[in-house]
Amino acid sequence: MSEVRVRFPPSPTGYLHIGSARTALYNWLYAKKYGGKLVLRIEDTDAERSTQESIDGILEGMKWLGLDWDEGPYFQTQFDAEHKAAAQKLLDSSDAYKCFCTKELLDTKREAAREAKSEYGYDGTCRNLAEDELAAKVQSGLEYVIRFKTPEDDGTVAFDDEVYGHIEKKHSELEDFVIVRSNGSPLYMLCNVVDDIRDRITHVIRGADGLGNTPRQVLLYKALGAPLPVFAHMPLTLDHQKAKISKRKHGEIVAVHFYRDKGFIPWALCNFLALLGWSPGDDRELFTRDEMIEAFTLKRINRSNSIFNYKKDDPKFFTDPKALSVNAHYIRTMALDELGALVKPFLEKAELWDADYEGGKKEWYFSTLELIRERFHTLNDFAEAGRAYFGEGFEFEERALKKNIVKNPRLREWLPLLAERFEALDEFNPETAEACARALCDELEVKPGVIINGMRTVVTGRLAGPSMFDALMAIGRERVTMRLKEVEKVFALAG
RNA sequence: GGUCCCUUCGUCUAGCCUGGCCUAGGACACCGGCCUCUCACGUCGGCGACACGGGUUCAAAUCCCGUAGGGACCA
């Protein structure tokens, strides 16, 4: 069996979006599974909309996701001559012909067909022009497009899609489609086939929006004398309105870089994306790379479109809740050294990073991450909700002030008192701190919850968090007592 | 408009090919219990779907026909 070669051919007309990323992922998984090669080809023929930033963004996105490619990036524009040569070859073999019909003429005919309620397809006016007639038209400098000559018999074009099954289309239902525009530029339909032939692509794994064009492409493969690749079309990802997710309509929320900046773990995003339209056939949903490569098959790709479940302006979930949940799972289960490295850029950005976290304070750094990671959903949470552990200047949650502070004005006496007791402790560990705090509660005849929760808010700014006495250790006696003594400031904030 | 494709809990899905194991399984989300210094984790439980209508069959989510809805491509 020959080597598996797949490709990912994005158009550089914007950032890498998650739908494209999923296509790239499926191709990558397939290549990895069969020890094949993934070819990255930038389809930059639309010069007006293609930009260098976009190319860079796509490459960065792929790298960030960990989807490495084996060849490329190739650029479609580099092969312009080859695309034109293929068109010439089809002309030479009489599989294509020059068509001089003007746009106006075709529009008129289309309109007439509509009024007559008959189906419109190109009528083949130029298909059988006599030699001299053709020569005369070329001579006179008339503009022309090149059309592919669809077989006129009552046969069919057929192929077997790995996902959608056997697809058959009657020749009579395919009109003589254009392969080269009047300005001489070849159409996507042709370029794509020529490139896939040159790159010796064995499996075309792409979005189901390519399904409709596949019969035409099959015709091109045959006319060009090339072997057919295996086709596998994957369902599209839609929004709640059943509209294809797109950069234009949805903006950043569909951009891969958005997830990077929001604190997603690359593989967590891949894991989530893989599940949109594919399942292993059992109940597994979380995979390591190797597990997913092993489990992945084209046959288990779904046929129905899936909905990317995000609601605009949802206060609780900024994106699909399942994506967040998958990300949270990785945050709380991954190795601490890996997590530490992923959190680092977020702390740096928030100016909370201390180089010693990779040196003398490494142990503290890791144990603190472990302590707080359980309730976080994104890497960014470490720098925001977790700010009190890494530095000063943290915010106080409105709800926390209301519930834990304002209700108990006497905390302004109790908390500084508690700070003094903490300072007096020979040893400051979770047990001694807790015993000390509870003893004070007994003395004051206050419920422990009042003091503990008040302390939580003053020390961490939050309504909820890890077990209080463990949190105290992570923050350290000095910072704890300092914050407790400044309880007055917190009351001031609470208004 | 033409051609093709799709339709199982709110969302992602298993089951469909090879009808009975399906009083339809899992995950996320939601609700409640336990745990508890709070929240989370964990755990236990709950809510919740076979688009609709016919047919075939002893038996249909599963097979057939039709309808509706959605999507893609072409124009």
C-alpha cells in the first residue's frame, strides 16, 4: 500500500478559525495514524484578499495547536503556470474548449430559461465550433473562458465517499463548467485538483461544502489521467441559527488565537474540536494525542452538521461550555510542570511572574498551582481569580464583600486580632493556624464560618476558594497578617 | 429555482448497516443530596430526545414510502 498523503489547504483571508482547525486536525490525525504525510498548502490565489498577516496567523495557529505538517507550506500562486498548463492540456485533448459567449448573452438565456420555468445549464453554443469559426473568433481578439467538456452520454460520475457513502451524479446534470476565467486565471476547482495531483494526495479530507463540487473534480482527475484520491467529507460546524460559523458573522469567538489568548490548552481545544462530528464509538471523550490517533477513523465521522454551542453575551460561559469543561479537565489533571509552563505567560502578562518560580520557589509555585487549579477553567484564571496568590493589587468580588464582610462589621476588630495571634504562633502550619482561629472564635463566641469566610475574602478577595488554611500557607504568614490588619481598607471598598 | 445531503435529550453524541439486549446509553449544561470553613473536585440521584405521518413485521430509533424543517452545491 502506498504512503498516505493528506493536505490542509487554507485560504489566507483571515485568521485560522476553529472550523478550519478541525479540518486540519482530522487530516493530521489521519496522517499520524497511518504514518503518512500532511501537506500544508496555502491557497493564496485570491490576491485581493490574501494577506501576509493571515498566512502568519495560520502558521502560528497550527503550531500552537501542535498540528505539525510534513511538507510545505506551499503556495498555490507558485504553481500558476502549472494550472494554466493543465487547462491547455485539457484543451489539447478536447476535454475542454474555449467559450466566447458573453456574460450578457448568458444572463439573457438564463433569464429566458427561468421564465420558461425550465432548468438552465450552459447550452453548449461554443462546444462544437468549427475550426475556422474558432480561429476567426480568436483572431478577432474576443475574450473567452475555458469550459470543461462534460460527457454527453447518459452515464454517471461516481465515487465513494468515506463518510457519505456512494455518490453518483448523472453527466446530464452537470453542465460544461468553467475552468479558466476570461482574464486567464484558472478557477479554484481546477487549481485544487492540479495541486492535489502534483502533491500526490491520496486522501482528500475536507468540509462537506466541497461535496457538491466533487463530481466535477472527479471528471477533471479522469481527464487529466490521474488516479482518484479517497474522498472523505466532514460535516460543517454551525451556530445556533444553523449558519456556518464564520469570521465575518461571529468574529473572534471562532478564531483559534482567541482560545490561545483566553487560556486554552492547545490539546484541550483539539480534543473538543474532534468531538464536533466524530466519536470513537464508545463512551470515551477525553483522549491523549496517542489515544485519539489510535481511535480515529474516517468511518466514524458523522454525517450531520454540528452546532457550536456558544451564546453571545452569556455571563457564565464565554464559549461552548463543553469546550470549557474539557479545558478545565486538563488544567486539573495535567502534570504540574507542564501546567506551570503554560501558566507562565499569563502571569508574565499580568506582571505577576517571578523568575524564582523556576528556581528557588519552584516547589511553592507547583504546590500553589495544585492548590488552586481545581476550580479554574482557563489558564488566565491563574492570573485573575488567582491573583492574590502571586501578588498584590487583587480585586475584591462584589458578592464576596456583600456576603462575607458588610454583614459582620465587627470583623474590623476580630481580623486584626487574629493577625496578632497568627504572628504569635511558634509554628505556622495548617493545623496550628486552624486551632488558633477556632480558639479565637470560641473566645469571642463567634461562629467559625464568620471569621473564616471573612478572612477568605480579605486575604484572597474572593467568595470561594481552596480550603482556607491551606490557602493561608500558600500566601504565607507575612502577607496574610498584613492583609488581615488592613481589613479597614476592605470595609472602605465595600462602601 | 434545480440537484444532493442531513434530522436521537438544550448542546456534543452512542445505538441504525446486520429489527428484539432500548422502560434509548454516555458527556457537557441545569437541579437536588452527600462531603464541607466557602466554592470547586469527587460521588449519588433527578430533569431531559428517537422531527411528523403512514406502511412492512409477532416486534421499528433501527427497514420502506411520504411530509415538514435545516444545510450544502449549482444558478
